[in-house]
Amino acid sequence: MLTIRRKNQAVLVEALQKGMAPRLVKYILCRFPDVFGKDARRAEALIDRVIEAAKGYGITQEADVAVFADLSVMYGEEFHRDDWALEVLADEELSPRAKMDELRDRVFESGALM
């Protein structure tokens, strides 16, 4: 059986997240061309901030961070501090995926499209 030490886990997570960032930048540029145009630097800066903010809520999986990025563009980078979002993100009983699903559901219920 393979055992990964805590310090090695941190290095592995960091490496995975670094690999995730370029894919998320490409995604966000394609998803929101009216916002970013071809300004990859602006998108990179946003994704760096999004990854850090999402990590604070235990959200580290690429698909979940992509939803967090969508919401950051749609509602502003501080959306996660708004009551409607914070109520979900601070719920320790929800998994990271369940948090993103709930936020997505709330957006759809509001009539907005993702």
C-alpha cells in the first residue's frame, strides 16, 4: 500500500492546482469572451484569486473551482461573501461538490443562466 506523507500531499495538491490554472484560464476566456476578450493576463490574475478564495471553503477540485470562477465573473469576485453564497459555503455539513451544486441551483432558481 502506498502512503503519502502530509508534506508530500501538500506538494501534490499544489502541483495539481498549478496544472489546473492554465486550463481554467482557457475555460474562462472561452466562457466569457465579452468580459475578457483575449486578455489572458487578466484572466490568469482572476483565476489565481479564485483558486485562493475557493480553497478557503475547501473547494479544490477543478470542476468545482470552475463553477466558483463562473460565479466570480457573473456576480463579482466578492460574491462568496454575499449572504446567499456564504450561507452555503460556510455550511460544514456540505461537501465541496454539494456546495457548488447548491449555489448553481440558487442561480438557476433566480432565473439566471450559467
